[in-house]
Amino acid sequence: MEDKVAALRSFRAATDTEITELLIIIFIILFFILTFLVILNFRKALKQKFLKKLFMKTVKERGLSEVEGDILWKYSNKLGRDPFLSLEVKASFEKVIDLYVQEDPEYNEKMIQNMRKKLGFDHIPSFIPLTTTKDIELFQRGRITVQNKVYDASLYDKDEKYMYWALFDISSLPNIKGETVKIQFLRRDDAIYLLEGTVVDTFSENGRVILKIPHHSEMKRIQRRQYARIEVDFPVSIRKISEDKWITLDAKDISAGGIKVCTHLSRTGRLNISIGTELLLNFRLDGKDMNLKGVVVNITERKTTVCYGIKFVNINSKDETFIMNYVKKEQQKLKKLVKNRFG
């Protein structure tokens, strides 16, 4: 009996020793894990501190205030985005600002507008498609369908949450709060845009009916032109097919389908060009002499200039491909310049 008790005591002692050693090993492992996590978090905190310091330095170089920088830093991190992108890419900036506007009921409208201006995000080149209704320029003309009736309209005003469309040729409108309206507009040298919005309020201002509609990013883009075009600036010699006198005008844009040329308004009498006039055109494009035939399809007069939209006629495939490649090459150059800025 005594032998059994002694054996049991010996077993318990051995077991207790093994458990103790195991607990010590577990403790040591946990200690090292905890130490590793503390060091990791410390390094992460130091890195964040360094990055924020570098970010705020960049913010200052861009002409932004410390308050503006803090907003971009805070809401970029909330979105899990690189804060530096909010200074370089318009799309990232707008997402950060959207979150700021949603979460801070006292957001500073004027400050946001100033930030866009300082960062160069207040204007989008015509060859960059719109991605949100915030990008629509003020006074953009369009058409709005309300209760199956179509009205001419213009973007009267906008803020960070809403756009305000003014309807023409109407003095009063039935109560349409909560109803969905369709908006269509043509962006010059870009495309036709279609979107829908829910009217949250209507009011009258300066004798016009104004629709208050929330911003959003769901827009349908319909390419209007058959050929892509690019802005240019070079001389073009033209003459009527029925005459021998050449006249030099300035090219303003070109595509494989046609060219726009402009001159001072005072020369229109001497030119005597109207829609349908057939012309011969001579110009140099990217080192190549171009001799083409065209017809005037539209005429646009401004304060001091008149522009003629000329459609190429019977252009051969070689010249057409050459112009298409030129436009594509120039667009790629421009897109490279704005890729980082506009996303």
C-alpha cells in the first residue's frame, strides 16, 4: 500500500514539474509575442508619425493649411487610402471629401472649394470624362424631363451635396418633391451624358424654377463623335474650289473626320463662306503636308472670332489613318500629364 502511495506521489510531482515547465514555456512564448506586437505597433506608430509629418510638409508646399491637411489625412485613413493620393488624384480627393461631408455636419464648403482650386481640381480638361455630377461645370446647358415634359435647363449652382438646375420658359411647377427626373446634356468635345436624380426641393429664384437634386456618380456617357479629336494651333490655307485665292486661318481642333478653323470676325465679309461651301485645305501636320478637300458643316460666331467646322470629303484611307494616329498620340501625351492628377 505504501509503495502505491509513494508511486502516486512521485507521479504527481513529475506531472506538476512538467506542467510548470510547460506554463513557463507558454509564458515565454506569450512574452515574446507580446513584445513583438508592442515593437511592431511602436514602429507602425513611428512610421505613421513620420508619414504624417512628411504629408503635412507636402500639404504646406501645395498651399493648403494645416486644418485642410488634417482633414485629408483623417478621412483618407478612415477610407484606408493613401493620403498622398488625395493631393495628386482628383478621384481620390473627391472620395475623401465625400466622407468628410457625410460625417461632419459642420463641414466648410468654402474651404473645400479653395482646396480644389489650390490642388488644380476645379477644372477638368475636355478630353477627361466626367465621373461625378460634381464635375459638371456651372451654366452647363441641358434638358430635363419632368413628368413626361421636357424643359431646357442649365446648371444654376452647386454645392458639396446638391446641384441646382434652373428650368427655362416656365414660371411655376407642380409639387414634384420626391420624384425622379431625367437629365441630359452635351459636353463640348466630349460626349452626351444621361443621368437621373430625385428632386428633394423646388423653389423660384430670379423668376426661374430651380430643382434641388443630390449629387451622385451614376452617369451614362454616350460618345457623340465618330472620331476622337484634339485641340491644335497651326495655320491652315483654304480656298474655295471655284476660286484661286488662298486664305490662311488658324486650326483649333482636328479629327480624322474634319477640322475647325477660326479667324477674326472682321474677315467674314471677305471670306464669304457659308454652310455647304466646298473648300480645298492645305496644312502641315506632324511633319506631313496635307492636301485635303472639305465642306463647311457649321459656323460659330463669338465676340471677336468666327469658326468654321469643316468635314473632310473623299479623304483617302492613308491620310485618314495618319490623322487618327496623330490624334491618338497627342491624346496619350495629354493623358499622361493629367493621369496622376485626375485619376
